[in-house]
Amino acid sequence: MGTLPEIKYSPPSHHLSILQKLVGTIAASHLLVRSYKRSFNGFAANLSQAESQKLQNMKEVVSVFPSKSHELTTTRSWDFVGFGEKARRESVKESDVIVGVIDSGIWPESESFDDEGFGPPPKKWKGSCKGGLKFACNNKLIGARFYNKFADSARDEEGHGTHTASTAAGNAVQAASFYGLAQGTARGGVPSARIAAYKVCFNRCNDVDILAAFDDAIADGVDVISISISADYVSNLLNASVAIGSFHAMMRGIITAGSAGNNGPDQGSVANVSPWMITVAASGTDRQFIDRVVLGNGKALTGISVNTFNLNGTKFPIVYGQNVSRNCSQAQAGYCSSGCVDSELVKGKIVLCDDFLGYREAYLAGAIGVIVQNTLLPDSAFVVPFPASSLGFEDYKSIKSYIESAEPPQAEILRTEEIVDREAPYVPSFSSRGPSFVIQNLLKPDVSAPGLEILAAFSPVASPSSFLNPEDKRSVRYSVMSGTSMACPHVAGVAAYVKSFHPDWSPSAIKSAIMTTATPMNLKKNPEQEFAYGSGQINPTKASDPGLVYEVETEDYLKMLCAEGFDSTTLTTTSGQNVTCSERTEVKDLNYPTMTTFVSSLDPFNVTFKRTVTNVGFPNSTYKASVVPLQPELQISIEPEILRFGFLEEKKSFVVTISGKELKDGSFVSSSVVWSDGSHSVRSPIVAYSIQP
């Protein structure tokens, strides 16, 4: 996707002429799906593989890639990161900040988006309310659009988009809860900010629609974009819709927050790895949902689920999946696989299933409840549509032993309760891990934010347990969800918060502020360390006053892309700048807030990183460098070790050199450089790794 030329130009006409060269005049107009013409230059068309290849070979074409479908990635959270309701705010400036949410739409009638007390939209707003059938915007929700041809409005029917939008910028709504669980004030990071919703997900999220949303959001005048959508795999940085859209957003001064993906804990699973966007991992808070099972012999076992049902002290018979199936193998029956649970054999009983997904079959068969072995996500509680609990291996094994020995075996599944999780913050298993195998020598994810069991606004027509049971017909205004999808809007909210204090800051300055003020995480729970949580967990109040920032301009990214092998013609068309690739910047020397390098295993290494920081703290200040923590296998030197600033916006450069004897294959070592003036602490993680795909 290239930039739009400044001369008088009609993108649709040009796009049609390109197609006419390819397939002829008559067929071209029928094949053109959409022209991107507001913020960047490109189009979508229905083409065969051979036609796509011919198009790729045309001189005026930057890139051609198929439109793939991607998955969406879901009150205590803000308080847990030190961002209470009484945090310092610039409410007037905050009301001028517009957060664009690219997701599954929004429920406009939610209290989280009520416009009481809001004035008219900011003058810079150039968008409109094209929400479709029976959809109205207001002075809080100032814009809405939808793109999927099967949708008739921007109304959210899945709950995901409403949840993320309210997390980023929803109003403060008191006494919100999910059937009494997680009760408190539900609020976004910037309650005074405005929201523009772009519905691209209708069951799935297609590239063709994602690009259209970026095209509109940029032209509409949003300040921050939150996109909780991640592609499982991309071949390069300019071959993915989110990467392309966020690049053009960055060029227009808009920061994009994207979810890291839910394919953890596998190494190299991290998504949305473009250096010009901020990639967000999920972390837990100190609130945890647990669900106890009490057996007939009085023994209590602790599982996890978000179970709002109460059996009122009554114990029911337990039956094992293998004993309530008439047409499946023993293994399938034990798992409670699809079609294996006989409804006549489970009425009034609790079913025991060897597999996590047995929830659904037991529910559909009409069981009174279900106890499953947690074979999927050991640290994430999901909303369930009936009494249910998910047990770890040892507890599950003990309940199977009880069934074999007791006569008759009985149990009660208690309603979910909330406990304090003293190990938080940590990154749960589902959150995707680095390193990135798309771009080497760049630490991803960038930061982590609360994404585990988050309460936020929801669509009343969506199933609250849709992950397990779309048949759940309960209608709720607020619900609990988990995922890097839920973490992403937290960071978008922080970016908007920082923007309200510093309206003229670039996307890279805001990103740097968020990263260098992040809090280090729980090493015991996350041995992958920075590859799990990036710079650490967000600290919103500190991010508004970081002291120093690492700034990266468009030109710097282009020099880096040159070094990554992209040709000057492609980059000139993409950026609209005259790129010659005469100067190249290695990824490790991009002026990034973290310092990362791949090293060959079992070989000594010596690597330098060049960085420049800009003073945004006190006019006259002196920063001293330290290395924390000291690692015996990693020697780090900093030159100079002291930076003296005489005025704001002054820039100072330094060089960090790291060396070591060797790293074992598939390992890493990390530390950090911390610049401090006594009031600010500016931390940059350093990672050397030998992990390969």
C-alpha cells in the first residue's frame, strides 16, 4: 500500500485502469472489491493466483498479498497498575483525544458510552457516524463504520469490540459486575476521551476490511488506534494488513496498539511485530477467580471457572464420560468428545470429562454440571453456562479415584469466588511469546498489560460464554473475558492518557514513555522473561512523565527496512518519500527503547547498540547510567555513563556494548540499562539470545 500523491488524482480510476491492463475492460469493474483512497493508496480485487502474480510484476505495484481471515485476540485492572480514579488528569485535553477501535463493532447504548456531560466532538474530527441500521452515535461515541458485506450495522453482536472499547476509553460506571462477581467501578483508561468504532470482524476479521478501517480511521482524525486482532503468521513486515495500516498511521502521527496473540507459551508465536506499533502481551492482576468442588466425603478441590450458578448445598451424582456414552470409543467417551454424551444418562448428574472442551458436550446433553480436566489453559478462568469447574491434573486424578471407590459418588460445584493472587503480575500461558522470527534483533512483545479475567462492557445479544457455548442465552451488560485482546486496549488507553499531557508527542515518544517506565515482572512465573512480558507491566502515571524518550522518525524505519532487504522502489512507493537505500540502519541500531541481538550459539559475542535520548523531564538535569541486574555471563559497558542536559528537547547519544563467552543453543540472557536523574528512572531491557525457528 503506497501513499497518496499530492497532485490531483483519482485512486479508484487508477486502480480500475491497472485491473483493465490485467483482465480487460469488461471484467475489471466486476473484480474490484474496494479502493483504499483516504489515507493510503491501494485496492482489493478478486483475482486468481496467476493474475496476482502478473499484478505483482507490474512496476507501479508495491506488493500483492491474499486477504486472509484473522481471529480476535479479550475493574480491578486499572487500580492494579497504579492508575486509580484519582490519578492526575488533564480532563479538557483528554476530551480532545480520539481512540479508534478496530474490532467487532460496539454496543452504542451501553452506559460505558453514554455522552452525558460531553460537549461536541473535537474540531479535528473529520469522521462521521455510518453505523447502519438502528445505530446512533453521540458526543462520546462520535463515529462508527462497518465493512463486512454480511453486516447491516456497526452494532457488536459478539461482545469483543464493546469490551475492548470500554477498556480503552469507557465511562466510569459504578456497581458494574458479572452476576455479582468482580463488582466495582468499570472504567476505561481515559474516560473523558472520545471513541470511534470500526467494525471489521463478523465471525472472522478479513484483511480487506482491516485495511479499509485503517484507511478511514487515519483520515477521520483519530489519535490512537487499538486493534486486538493478530495474524498467526506473516512472511514480512510489509505483507500484512495491520503492519501496513499501522505504518501509514505512524506517518500521520497516530500510535497503534496491537495484541501479541494468544498462541503462547510457544516460542516465536508473537504477532503484530512491526517496530512502529506497540505490541502488547497479557498479564494477570491480583484478583483471581476460583471454583471449588466438594465431594461426598467432604474433601474440597479447587479449580477455576467463572461460574455464577449455585447448587445451594445439594450434592449430585457424578458420572464419568466413559459411562454415559453408547456410541464412542473409550478414549473419546472419556474426553466427552462431540456427540459422545448421552442425554438420557446425564440428567440430574455431574459429568466428569478428561478434556477441557468436554464442557460443551455436557451442557448440550443437559447435565446438571460438569467437572473437566484443565487440558487447555491452566491459568485462565472462562465464563461457563452452568455449574462447572476445571481442575488441574492431580486434583482431577483424585476425583477419578473417588468415583471408583465411593458408592454412590457425589459432588457439589460451588459458585465462583474471588481471591487475592499474590504472585501477580505475571504473563499467563496463552499470551504469545517472542522472539519474533519475522524480524530478528527486535524485542517483542513490547510491554504487558492486564488481560486475564477482565470485567468490561459487553453486548447484551452476545453469549457471555461464547468461547465454550454460543447457545448460552444469558444477556449481560458487563462480562469477564481473557486474552491479549483485553491487554491491548489497556495500552491504547495509556497512550491516550500520555497524549492528553503531551499532544505534540510523536508515536515513538509515547511508545518509549510507556516502555521505559514499565515495571519488571515475576521471573519465577515467567522464565521466558522479556520474551513473555517485553519491558514489563505498564505504569500509566509514570508514563506521563518519563524523563527521557527514544524517538524514531519515518526515515529511521525506512533505513531499517532497507537493511532488511526491501528495495528502494518499494519503500518510495510505500512511504511517498524519496528512498535511495544509500543509508541503512541495522535493526539492533534502530533507536528503540529496548536493545536486542541474536548471537550464534556456543560462540563468543561482542555487540554494540547506538542510542539517542531526548530530554522531556527537567531543563537542567543529569542522568547517570546503571546496569540492573548484573549478570555474570553478560558484560555491559555504557559510554558515556553520564548525560548532562541543559534544556528540554535536547538530545544526547550513547553507546552500549555487551559481550559474553557463549550462549547455549536456544537460550538467552538479559539485563537492563537504567538512566536516572533522581526523579526519573528510564529503563531499557537488553537481551542476547540464540533461539532459532
